[in-house]
Amino acid sequence: MRLAGGREIVLPMSRAVEISFRSLKIRFGRSLITTSGVVLAIAFLMSVWSSNEIVSSLRSADKSEINLLLQKNGIETGVTEAGDASAEAMSRMQEERSKQTWLISLSLLVCVVGIANAMLMSVTERFREIGTMKCLGALDSFIVKLFLLESTFQGLAGTSAGSSSASR
């Protein structure tokens, strides 16, 4: 905050965290909708990563029975029936990896867009509150800090809920 004499009063970070957390509690319904989108995107991301790790560990076991089961389920192992790696199988595995990368990128994009949308709506809803803070001398950096903290809390809540729901 800036005083009339040109002096600045800086609110401590703990106060900024408190204000941001209170703002999330006040707008709980909207925050819940946004956070649920983040939860679903992170749960999807975690399931993709988990399935990739499981398939990767099964491939590295390099047992013919496991390779046969993987191939029956449509998962490329990179090994032909003769036991050698074919170029066609390797290209299909690379194609599968690129699909997984796109899925991961899209789920992260959903998270970012959801949180950005929530913050834009929050600024639109709270323009009077922002104006009041500015009239009372709040610096632009303080107001930006409040919104960044609020979006961080929303992202962390969604990430932890999505990670825990995917691991069950």
C-alpha cells in the first residue's frame, strides 16, 4: 500500500495467503467446479503415466509369455515371433509414444485453461473489490499476488485430489 507521503506499507505474505484462502472459501461453488476439472485432468494424466509404467516394466521383463499376452491385447512389444525387433514394431511403438505425449499435453492444457478461466472470472466478479483495494492504496503487485496465490491454491487442491483418486 502506498501512503499519501509516498511511503509504502507492504503487507506480509501470511496476510496475502489469508486473503486468498478466504476468497476461495467465499467463492467455493465456482472454485469447486474449476477444481473438479483439474482433478479429472490430473487423474487422467496419472492413469496414462501409470499404464505407461506398467507396460514398460512388462516389456522389460522380456519373457515370451508376457510378450504374447501384450501382443494379444494390442500392445506392441517391439519383438516379433522370431524373437528379433522389427522396424515396423518399433515405428508403431514410437507412434504410441507420440499419442501418449499428446494425451498428456492435452490434460495439462485442460488444467491450465480451467484455472486461467477461473481467475479471469474471479477478476471480472471482483472488479469492485479490486477498485476498493486500489482506493485504499493497494499496489498492483499485491493484487496480482493475491490472484496468483488463489490460483496456486486451486491448482494444488485439484492436483492432490486428482493424484489421490488416480492412485486408488
